[in-house]
Amino acid sequence: MTRVTLRPLTEADRSRVHEILSAPEVAQWWGDPGEETDGLLAKEEDHVYAIEYEGQTVGVIQGWEETARRYRHAGIDLAVHPGHYGLGLGSEAIRILAQRLFDQGHHRITIDPAAANVRAIHVYEKLGFRRVGLLRDYEQGLDGTWHDGLLMDLLKGELR
């Protein structure tokens, strides 16, 4: 039974998305909530969705595509409000979007959490993502320092 619904993100979601990305547990991994909210709402080439659970927006998920024939694959980014951690809602959202991307012809999906984001990495591994490599000094934190990322991928048929 699916408990979450993914629907296209709209301008009407701006304040809730900002609220989700402003939670300290999320902002530490996503960055400036204002910039990130603007970025998510401006994306036309990516597939950006609100994650709804029991009539409430509890998170945001986006899928992006590399369309060059020789490198064709997709990627996913996810943020769930900490008030809904531990319910498996992010996992469900990833399963839904990953299956859509596989159904659209992608054979591989990547995700790139901060290397220190142990909670997210654990969830992604439970879904079947595998560690591919460390991305050194991959992203800049709100404090201006650089942090490592972890490249993970999932091949078609590995989704759990």
C-alpha cells in the first residue's frame, strides 16, 4: 500500500518548501533555504515534486536526467521534514520516482548525499543504492567550508 503521493511542485508550495528546507536537520545538508526553494521552483527541465502524506506536504523530491545517449541516467534529490522522519515516507517517495525513471528508460540512478549524512546513506542503502565513491570537497556548507559527498547508484532491477 502506497502512503505517499508525488505531485508537481507549484508556486503555491513556496512557503511549505521553505519551511521544510529551513529545518536545521535539513538545512545542514541542503544549504540556504531561500536559494534552494527558489531553485526548486525554477526548475523546468527537472521533475520536482511535493511529497504528500495524509493531505500534508511533508517533503520534496526531484529527479534529473542526463540525456546524452552514451551517459544516459537519472539522479534523485530528497528532503523530508524532520517531523516525519522514521516513517519510511522518504523511502516510499524514492521508490515511486525511481520506478518512474526506470520506466522512462533509465538503467541507472544516482544520489549524492553528504558523506557525513549517515541517516540518509542508511536509507539509500536499504533501498538498494550502492556506494560508488567519495566526492572530495564536493559541496560548500553554510559556514563556507567544503564537505565531502558520497556518490551512490542504483541499477535497474536493484530497487528494494
